[in-house]
Amino acid sequence: MPDPARGRPVWSWWYLLFVVQWIAVLWPAFYNSIEPRFIGIPFFYWYQLLWVIIGAILTVVVYFATDHLFTARDDDIAGRR
């Protein structure tokens, strides 16, 4: 996302947490099996469902960890600093 005040993208190392999620879900070799089962559900299905929950948690973590970048930028643009 470009930063209009500085003319360059806003970047944070926190965004790499999304890469972890992306690799864990999009590489089927990690979860291409039936066992172990969890309450009768094959591993293939509950692994993906678990990553939906983990992904939501990671999104919240990244949001709160990087919110200060955008708040400071918005304050600079509005002239509140």
C-alpha cells in the first residue's frame, strides 16, 4: 500500500506472518493424509479448518501490530502532529 505522505509503500516485517499461513495451507504435502483423526474428522479437513482460525488470529495480530504505521501517517496527512 503506497504511503501518500512519503511516496513509498508502507512495509512491516509483521506481514511475513501471512506468508506462513499461505505456505501452510497451499502446500498439500503438509496435510495430505487421513490420519490422525480428530473427533472422527480426517486430518485433511480439520487441518484446513484449524488454519482458518489461525489465519483470523494472525490477521488480528498483524492489524494491531501495524496499526500505528497507518495512524501516524493519517495524523501527518491531516496535519494533527
